[in-house]
Amino acid sequence: MDKHNLSREENIISSASYSFGFAPTITGFVFLTNYGRLFKLENQNPQVLGKNISFITTIDSRKDFINISRIVYAEDIKQYFSAITKSGIVYTSENLKEWDRSSVIKLK
């Protein structure tokens, strides 16, 4: 561990589900590493889980990501994702590919 108590190795630290589109709906799971890299396990269809993991993107070139969350509005019509770092930087996305650095939580 380094002086900031961060792992020197990349690890999966959080996951969330996702759902895109209508007829057919594309569903799956997204996995976040402490290095900010996102991977997905896309389901074959809404009733059959997927088997292949693929890389989506890197949110930012940091090594202190700790969580990813999803919030859904209007009966699954609109969704947003947020990812946060240990130092309090919040990133948001609508599509898991493009991320914005939205705000910073001022920690003591």
C-alpha cells in the first residue's frame, strides 16, 4: 500500500446493473476497478445472462475509485450513473462511455 492507502494492484471494487433501449432491451452488469476502468457483462437477452466480459472505457486516469451507482427515473426510461473516488471526486454518465467530472465533495 502507498502513503494514500491505495492498492498498487488493480481490483474490481464495485458493480451496478444497466438497461438500455426498448424492444429489445439491452441489460447487463458494469464492473468498476479502482483504476477507473469499466467492464461490462452484457446479457444475451433480458432472460439469459451473458458470459463475455468486455472493456468499455476508463473514466479518468486515477487509482482511487471506490464505487459506481445507477439511478433510474420514469420506470426505467432514463438512467444516470455516478462513480466516486476516495478523495471525493464525483463523475457522472448517461451511457457508461462518456464521463463528466461533475463535482468534488470537500472532505475533512
